[in-house]
Amino acid sequence: MTENGGISAFDKEHAHEVIIIQLMRIYDLLLAQLSVENPEKAQQLVALHEVGQTFMPVPSFAVDDD
């Protein structure tokens, strides 16, 4: 805990959650980069997520065509 009573991301007891969040952010960035370089492959990967055929949750980053 921090001096003001908040939770510190650097506490060992929270390391697992912090690492997972960081990895998910990196994954989202890589998917964004793939969507620029090869939109078809990015869409295929998103489709796999939507039907549950990947080990990761659905990417949190999304751009709708609205």
C-alpha cells in the first residue's frame, strides 16, 4: 500500500495482475499495428477471438466503422 492508502502496482502481491494488464496492452498495440500492415489478417485474428478459438480475451482496442 502507498502512504495515502492506495494500492501500489509495484507490490509483489499485485505483480501478476500488473503483468497481465501490461501484456494485454502490448497485444492490443501489436494488433493495431497488424491492422495497418495487413487488415485482412487482423480481421481474421479478431474473428478467432470472437468465437473463442484463442487463448487470450478479446482485444480491448477496437475501432468501429460507425
